[in-house]
Amino acid sequence: MTSENSATPKSAQSLNSSDLIAQARSLYEQANELLLQAGQLFEQAKETSKRKFNKLLREHGLDPKETNKLIKASITAKGLQSSTAPKLGLMLLLRLAFPSNAEALEAIAQQDCSQLEASELLKKHHQPAKPKETPQQVEWHRHKDGSRTLVLRLPDGDIAVKFEQTWKEKAVPLPIFINDILSDRTSTTFDTQPTDIYLQATQELLESDENQSALVVLLEKIQERQQDIQRWSDPQDATERMMLRKAREELKALQEQLAILNKNAKRSP
């Protein structure tokens, strides 16, 4: 038993291939015309409902992404002759919506084009996309909430690898690690093995004959750590709390070094 829906219409059975294509083209253009009308209605609904538009679409079982494609196609069609848009179809209209095809869209708008003619004009007037600019090595990235993140790019592979390895070996948050580098409290060459910076500084201080110069440097560091403690006295997050704790630990270590230096100076003749 043959289903009526699957049976070939008798009118179509008697047509040759050219007639079938002509009939299919007519149906295709009619369907496109209806879709563009639907896109215009969706556009009106979007303008009136604003932020509620996507929610309303879902309530009607529609995918906002696909619906917005239809809206974009209908907006592009407005710039064309009324007899041209249904011939082109949605896919071609969406391609013409790209800024790189602005010249092609203008050329097609000036005449009544078939789909084939429009495709040829699109190829002729297509403007290749501009190559992406090389990103800056240091730049700020602003987030939607208004906050900013400083992005640092290291094009040199060896330096980048050493930076990453040293940061992992120090086992501190990245802001603290970079803060140490800027304060010259961590080696910036990344070539030496991680050491206890305070023990190393104390040893250098005891071996130096220029105790007076060492005292000046030590007092400057103590003042810096005191300023850090003041700066982070009201920490707002985990990173700031850690930086405050680290500044206090460093201040304590520096004060111990100062006590050792004073003790060493008293023993000197």
C-alpha cells in the first residue's frame, strides 16, 4: 500500500527535468519570501520585547540563535530590490551581511539579480579580511564587571619557560612573585636554584667588611616592608592577606638580620 504523501504527484510525473527545476525554483522563492516576512516579524518583536526576546522565543520552542540569523537575513534583504531577495536565499543573504562583503551588497542592490549573478558579484567584490594585528606584549584587558587584568606575553620561549619554572618553585601566588621581582627580592635571571633569601642575605652581611653600607641597605628594606604592611593593613581578598603575611614575615627576618649586624658590629675592634 502506497502512502499519499510519498507518491509522486501526477502533474510532476509528466514534467521534464527543466520543468521540475522551474517549479522547484518557484517554490524556493515563495518559501524564502515567507521566511523573510517571518524575519521582519521577529525583528519587530525583538525591538518591543528587548531583553525578554530570547525568553519569549524559548517559550515558543524557538532557538534564539537560529531566529537571529533569520532577522539578520531579513535586515540585509531590506537593502535589495524586492524581487531580488527571495531569489538569493538565506545563506547568501547571511554572507552578504558580513562587512567584508559590503561592496558586493552595494553592487547587487543596484540591479535585479538572480542567485547565480549575485554569487558571481560576491566573488568579484569580496574584500579579504584584514590580518590580525600582533598583540602587544603588555596590555590591559577589561572585564565586563569593570575590573582589569594585565596580560603579559613572553615571545622568547626560553625566558618564558624559566619564568614559569621559577614561579612554580617559589610556590607563591603570581602577584606576589612578580611583586618580589619588581622589588628586587627575587633573582630576575631565573638561573639560580631557589634559596632562602633571608639566610643568604644574612650570610652576605656577616662576610662583608662594609657594615655601614649594609646597615643602610638593611634599614631601607625594613622601611619598605613597613610600608607594605601599611599598604595591605586592610586586605580585601586572599591574595592581599597573603601579601600582608609575607611582608610581616620579611620584616621579622630583616629585624633579625639587623640584630645580628649590630651584634657583629659590637664585637669588631
